[in-house]
Amino acid sequence: GQPQQQPEGVIRKEDVRSQKSTEETLSMENCFRPGDIVLCRILALGDTRKFLCTTGETELGVLQALSSVSGSPMNPISWNEMQCPLTLTKESRKCAKPSSAATASSTILMSANT
């Protein structure tokens, strides 16, 4: 059979958080980094067959991330920070707050590329 193609999605700056007032100062690098596993909600199918997604709810955001210092899996310590258990280095992320609502059929797991 055909190899399974992983779904691809795009999270626009305005769809990262629910507060629109933070849009101007929001840095995507402080929310997601390449390799992060992100739980997001599908908004629509975009132009290039990629899903338009949002992390604008508290239960949506980064689920897994690797430390840029040690390469080890980090643990969320707040809604916007993760920490490496080995080096205690803290890194900014838009962390997911897991809940049963996040398991709805309109959510998708993505690996962050840029």
C-alpha cells in the first residue's frame, strides 16, 4: 500500500493564544521550537493541503520538548516554561494543560518544524 503521509499544519501568530492583545509582542520562538510535539485544534484546511491550527486554548500547546542544552525531554513547570531535569535549564514554550477536552476529534498532534 501507499506510505502514510503525516498531516501537516500551520499555527499562525494570531492563533497561538486566546488573548489577541499579546499578538504584537508574541515571539513564535518562545512558543514552539523544531522537534516539539504540539497538541492543537484544527481550524480549517489551508491553501497548500496543510491544516490551519490553533493553540489558543489552555489545554492546547507543547506536550513534549527536548532541551536545547542537553537534548533531554523537558517537563512543563508553568503555562509558558519547561525545564530540563538534568541541567535545570528553563526554556520558553506555550505549554499544554492536559484535560479531557483536548481529546476531541478536531485536535491533532504535530511536530514543530519552524
